[in-house]
Amino acid sequence: MNYLFLALSFFITMPTFAQDTTYAERLGFPRGKKVIVLHVDDAGMSYESNRGVIRATEEGIANSTSVMMPCAWVPQFMAYAKAHPKLDVGIHLTMTSEWANYRWAPLIGQPAGKGLIDAQGAFWPSVAEVVTHASPDEVEAEMRAQIARFRAFGLEPTHLDSHMGTLFQVKFLMRYVKVASEEKIPALFPGGHAALVSADMKLPESQRQLARQVGKQLWKAGLPVFDDLDGSSYGWTLPNNNADPAALRKLKTEKFIDLLNRAQPGLTYVIMHCTEPSANFIQISNSGPTRHGDLLAMLDPALKAYIQKEGIIVTTCRELMERRKGK
């Protein structure tokens, strides 16, 4: 998702440093290995999204997800998560509500979160509007409220990440780092070589070095750090007959294999969105076909076989934190 790291261009005052080894190596993985987390965004957003996560992780090779705590289908997914305690379940920290006909609002409500709320009483639809209207204090309060709601279900999040990349914007990034550090919850950020995201965003080496400073701060706080991430599958061009499952599966599987070919050694967070198609989801979003394609790829034996053949290590945020505690 190309907007995730536009904020990096603003880090002009932070010092740079050389990084000799990947964070995967620092966490004890073999030198030169590709290590990946196969992560499904948007649990809790809808019944169809919950079903997509469940199928991708139970029947397929995905092994991580994060929950949009302000959304309507959170209780159902959290009940599932509680019954499956080994599943990687984090918090998809949510500050936007982007769909026209299906919306959600801040947990902190009004007046505490007035800068987070549009005329309809929901989150702003776009990242730019959140940056314009919301204060860092409001965003931090909402982050903490979403963490508190997650814990109210009797579970501890395995990690944090950011819906639509809002928290990677310069105005909010250090609050994201602060909350993760204080709560001791691993936070998604490409603090290493950032090869895939740099190629996607065409970031110069100076900005890659700047991103590494954020990774260094998270590592200093005792948290694991990712070398890289990729969320490009959401924007892949689909076949003309984009509802055809065979064509969707073929395209998405080939694209994921190409992505993993291009990934550099180190720890990479691979983002996807898996959803079961339905007449209801069509009313929520026009993204159903690409989300269904991601699910079909996770279920495709060819993708699993490729990962095994290449010796790619599949890990979880839960395992990463355990490894970090041992360092």
C-alpha cells in the first residue's frame, strides 16, 4: 500500500547509522535466510473478513492477523482468537473509516476525540484528513483505548500495526513508537534494509537510513524489529474476469512468488487482505476480488511448496518477541 511510508521523507533531522546485520540475524535466525510473517489485515472489520482470516490461517499458510478494534465484528473474532491461543493476533490500530456505506468511530468518542471525528461522527475517511484534524494526544489516547479493548477480551496482543499507515505519518509516528515501547508490544516498522518498500516507494538511501533510526529505537526498547515489509498485493492489477477464482488464484500466487523472489535476506512482514466473497461485502467495498485473490493464494499448495523449496523460514510475531526477550 504505497501511502505507508510517505512520512519517511520528513525525517530530515535524525542521524543515520550503519547496520551490518539484519534484524533476523540479531534475533538468532541463520545468516542469509529470508524470514517472513504472512500477515492478514482487517480481522473484525466484517464477517467476511473474519472468515477470510480463519480460512487463510487454518487451511492455508498465513499465520498472523490483526484486529480493527472499533469495528462491528470484533467480538466474534476475539471469541475465535481466545479459542485459538497459538494464533498470532495483534491490533490493527485504526484511525480512519474509509468506506462510504459502512463506517466506525473512535472508541474514545467525543469530546475526547473530536479531532478524529468527521461530520458523520465516524473516523475521517482519509489519512490526510486525520493528519489535518487530529492531534497526537488524541491519536495516542485512541491507540491506548484500542489496546485496552483488546485486553478486555482476556488476551494480550502479539503486535501492533497501522490501518492505512496513518501512524507512520510524521505527526504521529513517535507516539506509535512511544506506546509500543511503554506497552512492550512489538510494532510493525521496516527498520532494517527496507528493500521492498524502498523499491515500491522509490525511496533514496538517505530516507532508508532515516527509517533505520526508528528501528533502532524500537530495538533499544526491547522489541523485535522488521527489516522490511510489503503490502503491494492490495494494488496488483487483476485479470479482466476478476471474479474467476482460477484466474485470481493463478495471478496472486505468481505475484506472491515473485515478491518472495525479490525479498532480501532478513525479516519481512508480508501484508495481505483475505476475505470470503459475499453479496454483503460488495455493499461494503469494491475490494472483494483482490481480497478473495489473496485468500486463494494462501490456500494454493503451489505457494506453500515454493516457500518450502526455497528454504524460506515462516515465523510469527509471538516467536519474534520470545526471541527478543532472550537477547
